[in-house]
Amino acid sequence: MFLILFLSLLNPCSPQHRKTLDHYLDRWLGNQDGVYLFNYQTGKSLYKYHPKVLQKRFIGGSVFKLISAHYLLQTQDPDTLTAYCSGIARFHGRIGRCSKHSGHNAINLKDAVIQSCNHFFYHQYQQIDPDQWLTLAHQLGVLHHLKKMPQSPFLYAGVPPELSLNYYEAASLITFFATAIPQTPQFKMKKWLRDVILFGTASHVHFKGLGLSGKTGTGLDHQGRYNGVFIGYLTRYPYGIVVNLHQKIGTNAAMIAGDVFYLLTRKKGKNQTK
Ligand SMILES: [Zn+2]
């Protein structure tokens, strides 16, 4: 019995689960959208929706704030980091908008992650060494195609479309935080990634059970079209997820992730908190 439970934890995707997930995702996703489900403790793939799409790169948007936030946590006292977000700012002759157009007002690092405030990270860019930031990104498994970071405050909020990643890089990035152990800077982020679901940019997710945590990202391509991303994980099961949706926003991607985890973990005949 324990062996069966252990095996089901390692690979929860039975043929019946795959059928259920395929059926659900066929209904909601387009042919350029993808979902990758994996075990973040073993790195093993559990389920792929649109395997061919999973070879492609996509615009990560605000998921890159995780790298900036991690950099700041390692190099600064987070309690001293604050910024004022009015919703719109001008840097180097370019206008930068925040995800919340009316502004987040005074905001600290924790809330800038939970609410995905662009302006906080624009303001902190003077605290960031571009070479060190890129080295950190490489260590976390992303942006290996970039050899040098241009000097732009927009990069550290994940705004430029040049900041792309593929599904496996995205899985590597979220795994770093999902597997964080206490007393490390990244462990602090785990609580914040839980709060993204409870109070932040993914608070519209239906399924918040089993410790769902993660980060939303909304990118804009060169044609001005949205690209919605969610990278996340459960804390009570070792399952991670990457969702990428064309012409949708990160909140939409988070809702798909919540539903996928619900379909994957629900127990027949038993009520489960949605
Ligand atoms: Zn803001």
C-alpha cells in the first residue's frame, strides 16, 4: 500500500489523469499554448500538453522579477528597500507603466513581488550590477543565450520582450524556490510566492489548496500582444508547473495551473477544498 502511494507521488499522471487533463486543456487552450508538469524533487517530466510547443521560447515577463528579488535579498537588507509607484514613470526618455496603472504607492520588496510592481524594480536597478545579475540568472538555469545585459531599468522588472525562456528553463527557475531550505534567502521567497496566490496577482485562482504557490508574468511582444505565464508548485506534493498562454495575461495562466492541480490531486468521492 505504501509502495503504491509512493509510486503515485512520483508519477501521479495515470492514463486516466492524462485523458482528464487533455480533455480540460483542449477546451481552454489554443494551439500555441503549452503546459508542462514535472516533479520538482526529481526533475522528472509528468505531463506535457502540446509537446511541440514546449520546444519553443516565450516571453517571461514578470517571472524575471524572481531573479531581481533574489539578487536584492542576497545583497541588501530587504527592510531598507522601498519605492514609490505612481503607475507611470520616465527612464532614459522611455515611459514605463506599472501593471497597476493607478500605482501601488509606497511599496517594499515583499509586496513588489506579491503585487508584481514594475516601478519598484525600475527604482532598484541602480542597486543591481548587471553582470552579477546575469550570472545569477545563469545559475538559476535561464538566459544562457544572453552574454551581456544591456543597461536598462526595465530589464529587472522583466518588461522587455527580449527576456525569453523555454518551459524547461522556467521549470528550473521555479524549482530553485520550490526546493529552498530554511535559513536561506530564497526560503523567504517561498512565503511570498504563497501570498501571490492568496492576496496577489493570482488571487483569482479557484484552487488554492495543497500549498499552491508561484509567480505570474505578463509579457508584451513586439506587436504589442500579451503573453501570459505562470510558474508554480504545490508545497504538499512535489509537483511543479509551467503554463504559457498566447494573448492572455498571467492571471489567466495561473487559473489554468490551479485547475490542472485540482484535476490531478482530487480524490474521487471525497470533497476537497477548492
Ligand atoms: Zn507598481
